[in-house]
Amino acid sequence: MIDAPALFGRRVLDRLWSPGGPGTGPVAAQRGRLLLFAAPGTAQRLPALLSWEEWGQRGRPAPALLYYGTGDAVTVPPPCPPPEGDEPAPGDARWLVAPEVRRPWLPGADVLLWACVRAARTSSVPTPTAG
């Protein structure tokens, strides 16, 4: 799973779901971050691929991404939306792409690298670095 700041995560998600894009598996939003579920092994491989792309180096701003893999625990939104009439609180976790949408497909490190690099390159607003 890849955990990205909400604005950057949304840009990545837009690239993945653009015409001709590969789509993605489940995506959740919570606490100002997007959780992109990924194929096993992505959490170990993606940081090295981003480093190869000089992610956050040479004065290039890059968002702080977090990676969760085997053995890590994360909290996800409930599988069902709240009952009709219940207004969700602003900080509530929610699914942007529900687990049952499309086919059960999870993007790998190569697909997420493609989307992250394109989202960073086309960003018109500077993305803050981790501090």
C-alpha cells in the first residue's frame, strides 16, 4: 500500500484513471492522505524506483510517501457506507475506489512509478517535502 498526501494522491489517482490509464484497485481517503492499495512487493520496490528517478533530489520538490508492506497494519474505512441520512464527518475515512469496483486488480511498483512521476511533473503547484 502507498500512502500519499491527499492532493498529490489525487493527482496520481487522476493519472491512473485517465483515458488509456490502467485504473487501480481500492483507494481510501483518511486523515488528509490517500491510501492506494498495491500489488505485493510494491512497498519494497517503489522507493528504489523513485530514487532512481531522483525523487526529491536536486531541489525537486516531492511529496512524502509512506509505504506499507507485509506485516504492516493499517486502518481502512468500513466496507459499507454510513446509513442513509448520516452525514460523514470531515475527517472520516471513506473509499474513493471501493474494493469491489472493477476487477480485483492491484497496480505494481512500475504502474505507480509511472503515475507518481507524471503527477509530479504536471503539478502546477509546488508539492511540499517532508520536514
